[in-house]
Amino acid sequence: MRARRLLPLALLGLALPAAAVEYGKVLPEKSQITFTSRQMGVPVSGKFGRFAAQVAFDPARPEAGKATIEIELASIDAGSAEADEEVVGKNWFQTKAFPSARFVSTSVKPLGGGRYEVRGPLTLRGHTQDVTAPFAFKTDGQLAVLDGTFVLKRLDFGVGQGAWGDTDTVANEVQVGFRFVVAPASPGGAK
Amino acid sequence: MSREHELKAPVSYTPVAIGLHWLVALLIFFAWPMGVYMHDLPLSPQKLQYYAWHKWAGVTVFLLAILRLAWRTSHPAPALPEAMPRWQRQAATGLHHLLYLLILVIPLSGWLMSSAKGFQTVWFGLVPLPDLVGKDKELGELLEEVHEALNFTLLGIVGVHVAAAIKHHLVDRDDVLSRMLPFLRRREN
């Protein structure tokens, strides 16, 4: 029943890629926030298990796109048990005082070829700085996939205090990746 | 104190073989205690450095071991003293083979363990080694046990190796040790 109702819309979507479909319902179990740091030249990957993401994106009106992401920092998987324990502590995220990181978009602009760029303040460990992240938009059936990365300089946010400030051991640059799978905002998809 | 050598057998190892032997020994004397020490440290930048240095040393030992084997095939070892009993010759040959095997297999087990624990090995922070196994907690723990067991086997065998060399030099008073340490060669004739 539902599939039959959605099929013409899907076909419409194929014919008109810029059809006014606003995607607004993030599917958390299909979405992910990952990162890769470099320790003594070794890339080490991790991810955050829990985050709340509100994304509103319509490829026909990218400038109107909005995102608010709140990451529960203690849900980190930093690659090993001892690293998980260390990074929530006072030298790193200090999650007791700063339990979450928050990003709020202020602008989205198209880069062409299905690519866009989102910009906005990121608040982490009491520091707020603008970050800019390019991302790609793709549709996967009824869903939209927004896939992007940006480089975060951890010391800009005071992440890695004391001896951990040594960037020869743990690089300042952390590659952050995100992938949000977003369903249409209203049932049926079109507005 | 008489020394008899077979006519064609070299008296000493080649300088290259001697250099490689001592380089590998030095790296093991560095990496082995480092491995024991670093393991229980709380996480710190030092710990990450020690792990990196330990792995760099291990990869280097592995590469030098291959070089040594290649060199050995074209440059045979000097003959053992004729006076050595047969069982001792066999034991010496067997232990040497085991040592070669261990200096290949121990770095290999460390490399695989590292991959299984989710940490790639990047030689000198520059040359990434491929991860031959994916991240796998149980495999990582198993390989850790294997790496440890092999290392304590190495410790035991190196102990016998060193004791035998000293015994040859001080008790048998032959030239077995001086083949690897030419400055110890007894002056005679």
C-alpha cells in the first residue's frame, strides 16, 4: 500500500532530481559520526555512539538547509578501552563539565556537482569556533545521504591538555567524518 | 690450545654477517624490555612513543632477519671446532635455526596483533604496513599471548646461546665466540 503510494514519487524524483523534497528526519541507526586521529603517524579511527541530529535539507533550496548536531561525548569509541577511558577525562573532553559537543549550521551553500558546504559554530569543551564542512548529497531510494568530512584542530578546542599538547605524538589535525541518512520530512515526502 | 680448521671453511663470519648479528641483537635488547615495560603503563604520550619505537624496532629486526638469511645462503658460516661433540653441533644448529625462526615470527606476530587490535603499524611513522587481519578483539588477545610466549621462548634460547658462547670462550677456549667478536681472537702462532 505504502510502497504503491511512494512509487510515483520515486519516479518523479528520478525524473526531476531537484524536486522539492525536503529531507528532515535523520535515521540515527543508519547515520554515523566518525573521526581519525594520527598517533605517531598511525591513523586511528573511532566514532560516537550517541548523538542527536536535526537536519533539514532540500536540494532545490540548499541555502535554506539547516543542521543542529549534538554529540554525547561519553559515547565515544576511541579505538581501544584505555583510550575510551582517557579521552573522557580532564585532559581531553572532560565530559563531567562538558558532556556534549554541539554544532549549529548558519549557512549552506552549493559547490556544484551534488556537493555542498555547511558552515557554523562548533562548541566543544567550552570553546566555540566556526567550522566548515563540505558534504555530498545523494539519494538512496526515498532517503537522502549526506556524507562529509572536515579537519578539526583539536587544540583550538583545548582537547588534549598537558603532555597531550605534544602534536608530534598525537597530531593536532583530526579528520571528522559524518554520514546522515535522512528521510523526507513529511510522510509521502513531497511538500 | 690447538686450533684446527677445515681447509676451505672460513675462520670467521664475514663483517656483514657480524654487523647484522649485532644490530639485530642490539634491537632485541632494546625492544624486548621495552615491550615488557610499556605494556602496563597508563596511557600517555610516552606510552604511544614506546609502542611506536617497539614496533619500528620489530619491523627492522624482521627486515634484517631476511637480509641475514639471504646473506647466509651465499656466505656459509665458519665450521665448528672439530673437537665439539656431535650432540653439541646438532644442538647448536638446531638452536640457530630456531633463533632465525623466532626473529622472523616474533615481529610477524606483533604486526598481526597490532592490526587485530585496530592499530596499524607505520614503520618510522612513514611506511604503513598493510593490515593483514581486520580489527578483532579475540584475535588480538590471542596474538598477544602468542607474541608473549614466543618472546619468552626467545629469552630462554638467547640465554642458552649466550651461555654456550661464553662456555666456548672460557671453558673450551676455542674460537667459536671470536668468530662473532673478532677482537677476542686469541693471538697465537
